[in-house]
Amino acid sequence: MPDDANSQGTRRPNALDYLRSIIAMLVGLVVTKMIVLAIEGGSHAMHVRDYAFIVPVAAYVPATVVGVAMAVRMAQHHAVAITVSIVLVLLLLARADLAVRPDPMWSAIATARALAAGGWIGWALSRRKTLF
């Protein structure tokens, strides 16, 4: 058994794996936020006034799925830590956004649940060998 293997025979993460995980998490955050901004920007361009509160919630689910799945696939280690980090940072950004805009309370609760669901789905999809 090699020196850097654990009792299950898998390789232990080294310093480059940690760096790769950090970079993957940052890339996942950027991609997620870009998708959210694109969906929200598209809704503003279409002048969707009746559904203005639901658009951010609907934007976070697909964005979080894509961002988390991509980051976990890129990193190959620390899948749960990356998922939790991305979801928590997005939750803080969403909270800051909700503090600026006067949204109803259900919007804040729905956003938190959408982020949690999107993170879990993204993590689950990234752990599969193939998507279909």
C-alpha cells in the first residue's frame, strides 16, 4: 500500500487537492451567481411584475444545481464541504439581497429551501458516474 493511502486503499488528499477544491468552489459560486443574474435579468427584461417575488426563488434552484454539480465534479474531493460552502455563501448573498428589497417573509423561507434543495440535487447528480 502506498504511503499516501488510507485503510480503504484510497489516496489521501494533498495540498494541491485542497487548492483544487477551493478553486472549484469559487468557480461554482461564480457560475451559480451568473445563472441567477441571467434568470433574474431576463425576468426584468420581460417586465414580469406579477411574479416578481417568485423569480429569485425559481432562479436559485437550477443555478445551485449546476454550480454545485460542476464544483464537486471539478474538485473530486471534499464534496460535502464544497456543497455546504456554496449553499451557505449563496444564502448569505440572498439574505443581503432580501435585506435591500422589501420582500415578504415567505420569499426568504422559500429561498433558503430552494438553495438547500438545489445543493442536495447538485451534490447527488455530481456523485453519479453518468447523468442519464
